[in-house]
Amino acid sequence: MAETVYNVYKKLLADGDEDWPNADYRAALLVGSVTIDPDDATVAAVIAANTEASDGSYARQALGTQTNTQNDTDDRADLDAATIDFGALDNETPTAMLIFRQVTTDSDSIPVAVYDSNFGAAANGAGYTVTTPNDLLRIS
């Protein structure tokens, strides 16, 4: 997965203000052309520049089994989560996925990263899952 990590999240990591394994992180699917601005500081700003999926059964999903690992072999820290299951989507083709830390609303929730590669498979009414086999974030 290609990723863009938002600057606001980089700052929170540098300040030691994040708790990846325990905080409320979620995923949202974006459709259509995606505009990525690493300076966006809220989920509201990201959504204002993009179109979120709206299929009748679509809902943002909480991340599960969040882990962080010191990866000495590759000289980085790996932040991961379990496969994300968005359920049955019928009529949309996700083109990106936004990971964010939920606070209370989109106006105060913090964008973490957006992934815009390896998407584009049309939903077909079956379960739409996003596997994270190589970690959601790699901090090096």
C-alpha cells in the first residue's frame, strides 16, 4: 500500500501524544478522484476535499488488534491492525482508505494516513475487506 502520513499525526508521534495499540482508530473508504494534502489537520478537511463512500450498507470501521512492533531487521517501527471488513458494498469502487483517530466529530478527529494504491476493485455485494499484510504504518 502506498501511504501518505498526515503532518498533524507525525507531530503527535514526535510529541509522544499517541497510543496506537489503545486509542480509537478507524478507517473510512474514499471513492472517485482522491486529493491528498498532508497538511490537512482534521478528518473534516480530508472529507471536504474528497468523496466518502456512501453505499447503503457502508459504515466507517473501527480498527481491531492494533499492534506496534520494533522491527530491528528493517530499522523501523511497524504499526499494524487486523484486516478491516467494511461488509457488503454494492455500487461503489473505493479508490483510497483513510485511517484516523476518532475523537468526537470529524472536526476534531485526526487524520493519520491515506492509502491510495491497491484500491479500485469494484464492490460486488460481497464482503469488502482490506488486508494489512505489511503493516498500516512504518515509521523509520
